[in-house]
Amino acid sequence: MSELSAVASVCTLRRSPSESSSDLIARQVLKNLAAHDVAGEVVRVLDYDVHPGVSTDEGDGDQWPILRQRILDAEIVLIATPTWLGHMSSVAQRLLERLDAELSETDEHGHPSTVGEVGLAAVVGNEDGAHKISADLFQALNDSGFTVPAQGCAYWNDHAMGSTHYKDLDQVATTTATLARNAAHMAHLLRTAQYPPHQ
């Protein structure tokens, strides 16, 4: 069986090549996925001109179609976001808004185009909010057609008003390894046994 593929959509507010804790945790997830025969790539969403909107292509230079194709080509999709004011980044929110269009992009079985893909979350920040952010991400991913595996989120938050950043820590959370193992397992299952068609 050929290896699976994954794309990590990093929703930091910093363009490449700036350091980013969201980018770091995304790469750690991909490293763990590689141990389960999953080939991954990182895309930093802010490096692209993604227009606001809820269609697959907003025209006039909109670069969402480039990212959209990478997401559709992958079997595992990770959204990595920092925590801002207790919420996901505005970049992550825009990505979810653009994914909403997939509800209308159905296949021959009546499924949205993302059905059969595994959706994951990774959240970092030096303030609280990871549980709410992962809940919001998972609901949006589920609504869009993704399957969320058990323990499908890895996160780290510092204590309130803290000054420590994830990228400054010399560790990889064991939850990242669990996330990768469960995601690869689910993706293999979905590859061999897709959801039944709509009646």
C-alpha cells in the first residue's frame, strides 16, 4: 500500500521565514506522522493571498485555489494555529470560511469533497484558549466533511499572562505522537472503507 499524504496548514500571523511556534508544532506532528508512512508538507497560509469569501475561487488574484488543491490532495489535514485573545488566529478562521465551500462540491456519491479526509488540530499560545479553539476547529472540520480521530489535537498553552513560547521549549509532547498514530490509523481505514453513498 502506498504511503499516505498530509498537509499542515500553519495559520500563524507571521510570514515565512519568521520563526513560529505554530509552524514548529506542525512540523513535529508531521515528523511523528512520517513514522507511520505518511509524507507531509507544511504550507504557511499567510504566504498566500487568500481572499475573504465562501467560494472555491474568489477571483482577482485569489490564491486559495492553490491551497485548496493541496488540502484536497492530502488524506490528513492539520490546522495549526496560535491563540489570540482566547481564539484561533484570524488566518485560521479565514481558512475555515473558505473550506465551507466544500459542502457544495460533492462527488458522485453525494459527499462533500473532503469526506474521507482526516482533520487534525494543533494549538499553541502563551494564554488559555486551546480547548475552545480545538472545539471550534473540530466542529468546523466535521461540518466540512472531515473525520476527526480520537485525541486529534495537540496543544500547549502557558499560564495566564505567561511569557514562555512553545518554540522556546526543548520538548515534544507525547500527545503529538498519539495524535499522529491515531490519525494515520484512521486515514488507512478511510482509504480502504469509504463512507457509504447518500441514498
